[in-house]
Amino acid sequence: MKGSSLYVRRITISAVFLSISLALKTTFFFYIPMFGQNGMSIGISGIFSIMPSLLFGPVYGAIVSGLSDFLGYLLKPVGTYIPLMTLVVAAGGFIRGALWNALRNKDSKKMRIAVAVCSALLLLVGIFNIAFLSADGIDNGFYDHVQKENINTDNMHLVSKMLITRTIDTKDPSGNLATYITFVTAGLIGSAALGILLLTADLFISKKFLHDTSRGQIPQLLIVMIGSGLIVTTLNTVVLRETIFTAWKVLPFAAIWIPRVIEEVLGNTVKAYFVAVLLGIFRKQHGLKELIDGSSIGSKNDTKYK
């Protein structure tokens, strides 16, 4: 009976979060036009649809995220409904919950050090890639002034060889080369800068505004929310580009993807601190503590009492 009660209470609380998310989605939600389409959405409803995945695990996260997308469209239709997008959003909720279960008990100090080391490595690789590509004469207009049959990659650096090999026989070699160059240079440097910025913001905001109960898990929250958000944004961009926004195909994928990634990273960074506060509030409620602490084993209990 105890397991059954936990199961029912988790469903009830998840339904409450879903209701709040839907209410906010229909009132405090708008789109930013991008390349003539509604490319990016801005709103705060995601804060509440995120909570079940963090509190109760990936299955709850997938269900609530999927329902939030589907019911949100029914309540306030915008554009064309794409079922595949709902599946992507649900998958994002599942990934978020799985990542949180894996990372929430990790040592925050070690995670900050890991992020700092990864950021430094990405920065160095991005800088070296710029130097190597420049030395080999590889730029966005490389194919415009070089005959393909005369290209010899034997004396080129590894990164140059990889980019030429992956793009030379494609339908749009110049456009694809420009996209790959962006990823291996500005993309890596930007990711490194983002990691450093997030670490700085984490140390400052946690120290100034958050209590100890939530401060310790900010790095985990940032990794979980930004990581799952980037996966969802990338998949959504592919789906939109291949379905209703076919006009986006004339542009390099990076030109569409990067603005959406920036919005996703900034939005999830802000949401992470709000979520940290909500998690801190939940943990202070003795009646809810068992629901949260038992989330890692919740799936076993739920299965047992179904």
C-alpha cells in the first residue's frame, strides 16, 4: 500500500505541475520570428514541466513533457502540429530525468573542476583548429578557387583532411564546409566560453542568492538541463527543417542551429536557478521528502503496484 500511495501522490503532483505549465503556456508564451518563421519560443512554462523529471524520474518527465507539448497545442494552436516534435520533447524529458538520476549525487566541486578542464581543452582545440585551417588555406571560399581534382590533402593537418573528406563529394561542398568550419572553430571556442561563463555565474549567484540546500546541485542542474535542451533543440531543428520550414534548407544548418542553441542555453541557465529554488523548497517539506528521496527507486515501486 505504501508503494501504491507513493505512486498516486507522484501522479497527482505531476498533474499539478502539468496544469501550471499549461496555464502559463497559454498566457505567458510567445515566439520570436527567425528567417521568416516562428523559429524560437520564449516562456516560463518549461520550469514546471521540468520538475517531474527531476523529482520522480525519467518516465514521469517523458509523460509530462509530452503531454505539455500536445495539450499546449490543443489549448493554443500555433502553426502546424507535428507529432514527431511531441515525441522529441517527451524524449527530452526522459533524458533529463535519466541524467539527473545519474548526476544528482555527484560531488559538485569535482564536477566544477571537470567542467573547467573540459572548457579549457575545448578552447585549446578551437584555437589550434583555427591555426591549422589557416595554415592549410581552408576557409569558407576554399572550393570556389580550387579545382576538386587538384586537391591534395597529404600535407594537410588532420582537421583539414577530415573537413575536406567529409564535404568534397557532397551536393553543396562550400556550404557544408562552412558549416563544419563553424563547428570546429567558433563552435568549440563558444562552448568553452559558455562553460567558463556558467562556472562564473554559478559561483557568484549561488554564493549571493541561494541557500546551501540548492547551491550544491547547481552544476548538476546546469549540465542536465542544458545537455537535454541541446539534444531536443538539435532534433527539433532537423525536424522543422525537413518538414514545414523547408525554406531553411537554403541556409547552412549552423545558421539555423546556432541562434536556437544560444536561446536554449540562456533559457535553461535561467531556469536552472529557478528549479534549484523549487527543489530546495520541496526538500524542506517533510511530507514530500519521501517522494523525492525515493524517486530513484520509484520505478521499481511503481511497477510492483501497477
